Amino acid sequence: MSELDPGRHIQKARSLSAGFSLSNITKAEPYIDNVLRLFKSRFDELSDSGAPVEFQQWFSYFAFDVLGEVTFSKSFGFVQSGSDIRNAIANTGSLVYYISIMGNYIWFHNLTLGNPLFSRLGLQPNSHIFDTCLLAVENRKNNPEVRHDMMQRWLDARASHPDRLSENDIFGAAVANIGAGAETVSATAQAVLYYLLRHPEYMKRVQSEIDAAQARGELSSLIQYHEAAKLPFLQACVSSQY
């Protein structure tokens, strides 16, 4: 997204596209399921305690952890801790205002958050995410036996054509993918639940569709992607939020 040269932009996009293929992402589904199971147990705990549930926060925790698994096989630990670690997620909202202004004053950005010293001192607004990304990149250099996640696809592309992708390009793509992807997943999940709660007749219809498929033995205890894809009304509810 930050590449200004059209030729380089096309070259980078082609080199990074393999990581975004559906066939590649679905390979991470068992690990996403682990995050989902933990997510469910946290909601059970909240329900048993009678505590209010801040869906905005919890869906963001879930989305960032899932993108961590998909991108470089490592959850950030938000769902596990039940908190926004080092305010990494909350600060992304503030960054929107910063970017809208500093995008016009790059020279000033280079003196502030764009200064490498801020990263080394852990002063970036989402330093926890940056630190996790950096650790994942470093671990790959010394670990040949890793899952073939998005990061690995990009590292393979760099190994085949080092002139097309730099290590900084890969790191930038990973951070951008997590930030942009997690916000989208979180917002979509919140919207689906919000509008279903506001329209009980549709909530009843989607529940009936799921119950019927379950009764026919078409669903796993934790519904898989290929199973959910066969539920037309559920898919309509999700698709309408994009």
C-alpha cells in the first residue's frame, strides 16, 4: 500500500499474492480453531460470572490473534490474557488521525514515529504487534521446520527472487496485513451479531438453518469453513456486511 512506484507496486503485489490465496489460508484452519475454542471458553466464563461483555474489544482480540496465526503461526495472546496487551489495538484507532495528517508531512513523520529509534525503544503505538512480527521473522531464520503460513510463502518468494522482495518489504506486508485484516474481521463479526440481534426474525432463521444442518450431520462440533460455506442464509448475513 505504501509503494509509490507503479512498477514496483505490481512486482510486490505479484510476489505477495501467493500468501493470500484461499487454499493457503485454509491450511491454518486447525490453528484458527484453537483460538476459537479459547474464545468460546472466555465467553463461557463471562456468561457464568454475569459480567457485561464488550463485544468490540473481544472480537478485536479474536481477530488479531487469528491474523497472527494465519500470517506467521503465532497468536498475539489477546484472547488468552483477555486484555489489550500494551494497548496495541486501542492505539491503532489513534493512528488513523495521525496518518491522515502525517501522510502530508513525511519529513515530520520521519522525525517522530517514523524514526527507527522509536521502534528500538518500543515506543511505537502498537509495539507489541511490531515486536511479535520481528520475533517471528527472526525465528524463521533459525527454524527450517515451520508451518507454510503467509510469512513462509513470502520468504520462499524472496528466496527465489531476492531482487523482488526485501526483508523490510516482507515485514511491512506482515504488519499491514495484521492491522488491516484484523480490523476488517472484527468489524464484520460485530456487524453480523449486531444486526441479527436487532432483527430477531433473522436470528431465528439463521439459528434454524444451523440446527437443521447439525441434525443432518453436516456440521462438525466446531463448524469448518467448507461446512459454513453451504449455509446460504448465514453466508448472506456475513456477505451483506462487507
